[in-house]
Amino acid sequence: MSFRRNGKKANSWRHRLERYAELVQQVGLPDVVLQDEHAWNFFLQEGCFQGAKSTPLVDALSFLSEQQQRALHELLSNVLSEDERIGKTLWTILDARFRKK
């Protein structure tokens, strides 16, 4: 049995990130977070990532410097719509920390 991926949706996600390539580079996320939309959403939802299946989860906030966290907040501010931000643990934490007042 075979199935089709929604290439248009996957490309849309990747294109949104590519528009902010400089910010993505400043954040310095590991490739495992950017490998596909599922990994990206897991990262945003759980606030962590995992290199290989046999390795422990890595907390994003302890992995990223404050400068990288600021860049990630700016990236997410640009990439995520209001609806996409709902329920994303990492967004909630970063926005509380770096929201412009």
C-alpha cells in the first residue's frame, strides 16, 4: 500500500521558514528540529527535541542561549499565525519572556 504526502503543505511550511533564513541561522537549531514539519511541531509543542531515538530529550531553553531564544521568539512571531501559536508550549514561554511591552 502506498500513500501520498501533501507536498504543497510541506513545501509551504519549509518556504515560510526559508523566508527567515537569517533568523533560523541565528537561532542555531539542530537539523533534527528542521528535518520535517512533524519534528518542528514537536519542538514547538513540547519545547524539546531528540537527536536519535536512543538519546534523551534536550530541553530547548537550556540548549539555546538567551540571544538564540530571542531570535527564536522573533522567528516564531513572524512564522506562526495567532491560531498556530495556541497550545505551543515553547511559544508561550518565549512570548512571556520576550514580549515587547
